[in-house]
Amino acid sequence: KRTYFRLLSTPINARKYLLANVLVNMLVMTIQVAVTLTIMKSVFHIGLNMSYWEAAVVMLLFSLIAVGLSLVLISFSKSRSAANALQNLIITPTVMLSGCFWPVEVMPATLQKIANFLPQRWTLDTLTKLQEGHAFSELSLNLLILFAFAAAFFLIAVYKFSRNKTTENFV
């Protein structure tokens, strides 16, 4: 708590502090994606059946969504432990519903429709279509939807952070 208030006593404001956190998180995610793809290709000799650059772009776009969602969860939480609990309550079911653990096609029709409202589903669909040989340019709707998820999460977080001052609980 004291660190946050000390930071705010300097020329930096809360918006710059949050932006710096987003940039650092995206840097870490970029390194993780690069290392993962490099190990898949070089160590395990796993072929993706698509360009590694295209895979990286889609994964980084999903990383942006994940950072935005994290900010939303923090903005609705009163403490770090509440944010962690909320994260588990949101992430685990959405991963299950989106087709990460099993194919969406084996789920009931209602759950398949719900899956279409989850960013993980659109990320998996984009990666699958790229693996099937679709051109990156053919997937503009998927990419637009993923950008919309990212924008929506960031807008919700910015709105909530502007309405409350709970970020000091997370420093």
C-alpha cells in the first residue's frame, strides 16, 4: 500500500502506472510466446502446419485479451486474494466451455452457443483454421472479434478504475 502511495507522490499518476504494468505484462507474454514456439520447433520438432509468425500474432492477441481480462478482474476486486479467487471462478469454466479441454462439438447445443461468446473459443477457431490452410487474410472476422474482446475488456477496466480507487490494494 505504501509503495503505491509513494509512487503517486512522484510525477507518475495512476494511469501511467497501469499502462506501465500492461506494457510489462505484454513484454513478458511476448517472451513466453517466443520461447514456447521456439522450443516447440527446435527442441520437440513440432510442426504447427501454419506459419510460426501467424501463430505468434494470434497468441499475442490472446495475451492482450488476457491482460485486459486481468485488469477487469482487478477492477472488480477489493483485494489481491479476491482477484485470485475471481480469476479461478472465471478462467476455469470459460476454458472448459471454449473447447480447450475437449471439442466444443461434443457439448450440448446450448453450451456450444455460449462458447461463441468466449475469447478462448475464437482464438482456438483462428488457430485451427490457420492449421487447416486458411490464409491469414481470410480470418479478418475472427481477428476483429478478438480485437473487440481486448478493447471491451480494456474499456471496462478503464471505466471501473476511473470510478474507484482500489488499485492500491494490488501493489
